[in-house]
Amino acid sequence: MSEEKTETTMYQLADQFIALANQLGQTENDIGKVGTALRFAAARYNAFEAAVKSSNLEAEKENALSWFTEEYKGMLNENLNDHIKNPPGGQNAAEEKPDDSVQVFKN
């Protein structure tokens, strides 16, 4: 019998990053700090990914920026919609007193 290799999915890998972020969020007690660090780490790793995949990063930089930006925007939109439909903390979360420490996003 041969062992069948199972490939880790993108979602399984993402869950590992989220688990680490949740752990750091508890340790640091600052979800904004952890979110900022995670975005910076993603940007740093995506720049590395672009550099490895590109034959001329300087010439392809704007295309890379557009591609990664659109990818992130789509993923963020999908997850924001999910949290609108399923707020963290359940249905009563909207009835709770607003947390003044949370960033309010405005244009």
C-alpha cells in the first residue's frame, strides 16, 4: 500500500495564520496591533513572492500592485460580508454597548 499525499489547501494554511493571530491577540491584548502586523507580514511576503515570480520586478511592479490589491480587496469584501451576516459574538453583539477602543472607519 502506498501512502497518499494530501495537499494542504489555501484555507487550511490561512486557518494556521489566523490561529497564530488569535493567540497573539490574546497575548498582546491589542487586535489592531496584531492586524497591522499581519498586514505588514502579508505585504512583505507578497513582495517576496512577486520578486521570485517576476523576471523584471521593476517593469512589472505596477501590475503586481494592481493584482495583489484586487486579490486582497475581493478576499476582504467576501469576509466583511460574512461578518455582516454572522457578527462575531452572535446575534446579540449589535445590542451591546459600542467599544470606544475600536477604530471607526471613515473616508
